[in-house]
Amino acid sequence: MQYLPLGNTGLYVSRICFGAMTFNDEESAFAEMIGGMSQTDADRMIGTALDAGVNFFDTANMYGEGASERMLGRALSGKREDAVIATKVYFTNRTEINALGTSRMSIMREIEKSLERLGTDYIDLYQVHSVDPTTPLDETLRALDDCVRQGKVRYIGLSNYAAWQIAKADGLARILGTERFCSVQAYYSLAGRELEREILPAVRDLGLGVMVWSPLAGGFLSGKYTGEGAAGGRRAAFSFPPVDFEQGDQIVEVLRDIGAAHDASPARVALAWLLHQDGVTSVIVGARKQEQLEDNLAAVDLKLSANELSRLDEVSRLKPEYPHILPPRERGVDPFAALGEMS
């Protein structure tokens, strides 16, 4: 296993993070959408991950209506000091007016529930799961800072923020003198590279770590959803994140071709591509089968050549959008000449 510091911290995390979203041993709408597993299976998965050197585990208060945190806590029982546990706050499964969001009331309530379900005295990385437009940002920051000062949280992160919102949150924390976010959890894959437009440049500039969710685009990049299998599987019930299927099929073809040269699955190649990207700290993988997990873990050791990376970059390239349609601004270079070359 390989390890990197999480942003500008002294906390080192494994390049593969085990995602426990599928930990759900109860019947629920959530389980019907993404599947579930028993505690016995969860224990086995966590054991496999730990044996491979994984020390980073991600969940959320709302996954499986709390079952994910509870099952992850049980699976890590007796191994707490070996694990970096990340969970999230924002969504809940209740409908009361003050249930949702990141107000002080919500954060203080949800941190206690997460600690209880996880069976621990502290959370290593406590993440804001989404932007809360109904709560002043300074209230959220001060509440999270209190969680750190009380010893209930070690570090704080955020998820699903736009680049300007990330920069605003970091700037306000500096002004207030509160704990600063050290990481961003966001969607990124060969089938969804929008992160490269604004968010990745912003977090690199601010020195934040990046955790990637849905690195296989909801399983699409495994190759199971092209051709005859396009209409089946998990994406038939939960087709998310959205995929440009025409481009996506072309990406999968290249993944298969490169995989054949390495005796590796398309999924392993897709994960390896992400691990080669500048700014990516850790890639979150979630598996319901033992062989899937073992295959995903092997992505750390898959080295792609410059030519293979170039092929994947070309087939998955984003279409330029403003302001990125403008030519590079360089001293001593005529910008209008460069613009003519681009047309």
C-alpha cells in the first residue's frame, strides 16, 4: 500500500480508502438502490482491506439510515487505533424542520449519534456532506471548531462544494481563526472529469487533500454496463452519476485494451488512472464481493505508461468551456495569434 498526507496535515492515509456505503443489513429503500451486506461480510471485507494496508475508511451518518456507521464500528472493533475513520454530516433520515443541514444544533446532535454508532470516542475526519444554503457559514465553522476543541473530531473536511465555495470556506476560517478544512471529497472519474475545470486547481492551490467518490462512475467503468449488459445491474435502479454513454463506451474500449496488456480488469485500470492524477490523495472503493475488493486494491500496484495515460486522457477529454476556451496568457506571446491557432 502507498500513503500520502491528507492535505497540509501530518495525517497519512492509504491511497485506497474503503467506502462503507454498502454496509446495510436492514431492508430499506437505500439498500434496494445500491445493495447491502451482512455484518459477517462487512467484517471479512474490512479484514481484507486492513491486511492490504488500508487504514482509511469512509462512511456517513445517513448511509443505510445509520447502519453503515454501526456496522463499520463493529468491523473495526479492537482495531480502532489502526484506522482513520471518516464520516459526514448534513443529510438525515428525519423530516423535522431542524433535522437537515449543518447548523450548530444539527452538528452537535449528529456528532453524538455518529460517535455512538461507530463505538468510538473520536472521529478522525468529520466532513460536511453538502453545502447548506440555509445556515451561515461562520456558524458551521464555529460548531466544527468546537467539535475539534472538545476532542470529538481530529480533522474536518468538506464534500460536494463548488470551487468558489471551497475558497470562501477556507478564507473565512482563516479570518475567524477556526479549524480549517483539510480535505475535499468529490466525484471524479474517467467518465466525469469536471473536477479538473475549477475544483482541482483550487484545492491544489489551497493545499487540500482530495478523496474521490464513485471512481468507477457508479460501476460503469467496470465494463459491465456496455453492450448486452447496458440495461442491467445496479445502474438499472440507480443510474448515477450521469454518464455520456457514447463517450463512455469508447473509454471502456480503451480500458479493456490497456487492461489486456497488464492482465488487469477495466476497473483496475480506471482506478490506476486516478491514482496517477496530480492532486488525488485517496480513491474511495466500495465492493459487495470479495473478488471486487481484491481487484480494486491491486490498482495501487498498476503502473501505467505515459502512452497509456495519454490514450486514456485523449478518449475521456473534457470539451473546452469558457474561460478555458481562451488561449494561454503568456508574456512575450501574441494572444491574438494564439487565438487564431485555436480556431
